[in-house]
Amino acid sequence: MKKDIHPENYRLIAFKDMSNDTISLVKSTAATKDTIEVDGIEYPVVKLEISNTSHPFYTGKVKLVDTAGRVDKFMTRYKSHLDKKNK
């Protein structure tokens, strides 16, 4: 194996699945800004929309993601801006 090619800054990071609030502690070099407290210890946190605990392939359950609702919310929020741009 080649020497000095692997990063040295491995640390425990909490990966949080936002759809079901599952937290997994994994050693990683991922850069994070937020922190979370798990069992009284503060860890850097990476927020995920989907993980193996919520993905239909792993769970065997079909779960609908409300992307249409997000698009509608965006369109209502920026409707006036879009109307001005189209004039």
C-alpha cells in the first residue's frame, strides 16, 4: 500500500436521517457545520433525506415523498416574482 495517501482527520460523525430521525455514528472526514448531542456527547452532524433505515429497498415499504407539495409551496412563495419577470 502507498503511504501518506489516506486522510488523518477521521472522527465520529452523527448521520441523521431527517425522515425518521434515526442517528448513526460513523467515522468520517465529512465537513460539517452543525452539531448534535447523542448520549451526552456532542458530535458533528450530517443531515440526510434518506438512508438505509428509510429507503424502500431496505425497508420493503413504499413511502411517498411529497415533492409535489414542495413545488406548490415554491410556486406560491415566488408567484409575484415570476409574474413580474414574465411581463
